[in-house]
Amino acid sequence: MKIFGAMYDKVMQWSVHRYATAWLIFTSFIESIFFPVPTDVMLVPMAMNRPKQALKLGIYTAIASALGGVVGYGLGYYAFDYIQEYIIKWGYQSHLDTAMSWFKQWGILVVFIAGFSPIPYKVFTICAGVMQMAFLPFLITSTISRAARFILVAKLAAWGGQKFAHKLRQSIEWIGWAVVLLAVIIYFIFK
């Protein structure tokens, strides 16, 4: 069953759309609050298709993500009692518990690490608010970590360019199904 190729083609079409940059910024902003799809899904193909704009795209993404992080922080700080049921419903409670224990152990360093962590960033933004972390260090660390990640991702994708996009398209079905299989295996191991 071939489904990943069609999805890949669609995302590559979106990446050259005239409103792609606006969608990238919007997606990056809401991904730091609640959106389940990582920003990289738009950033990587856009950087591959627009290698000269990769740095600018990485910076836009980082700034939007940091601003979304401010909203996530505010939700954790002011409205956690209201949003906790959604965190549980959407399956993020275990991530939140892990992030809370990391915050207790490492403090502000966790915000920097979170920029590169497989745990969704929104968990850390909300958690920082719940833990009432000092806002200014949170904002500075969040901006630096997100910028480091997104600029690195954008530059690597731009470096690969169209050649990498073509090679990736040739192998996308194998890669997609391998990721699904790996996720299932990990689920059963940690269940």
C-alpha cells in the first residue's frame, strides 16, 4: 500500500505555494502550543525547494515557535487547571510527567534540551508555566534552542537540495513504513 509518496508529493506542492511562508510561521506558532504536527514537515521541503532562503525560513520558524512558547507558558501558568483534561485526552500526560521531573532535576537547561527532544515542545512550554519558571530566562533559552534547531534543520535541508528531495522521494515508502513499524515496536516495548 503506497500512501507516503502521495503525502510527500502534497507537502512538496505546499512548500512552493505562494502562502507557504505564512503557513510555516503559523504552524510553528501553534505547534508550540497544541498542534500535533511538527513544523519540520513544512520547513524541510521549503528549505530543499528554496535553498537560498533557508536561513530566513529557519529564523522565521524559530521566532514564531518562541512566540508560541510564550502562549504555551501562559497557558501553563494561568490556565493549567482548565487545559489539563485536554492534555490527558490528547495523550500528553506521560510526556508532561516526564518533563516535570526533568524540570525538577535540571531547571532551565531542560528548555534548551527541549528544542531537540523527541518529546513535543508544547509539553515543555506548558510545563515551564506550570512550574512557574522565571519568564525571561525561559524566553531567552527557548528562543536560542529553537533557533539552533530550526536553522540547523533548514540549512541541512538546503544543503541536500533538490538532489536529496529526489532521492528521498524514491525511498519514501520504505522510510515511512519503517518509521511506522519502529513506532509500533517502541509502543509495545514501553507499554
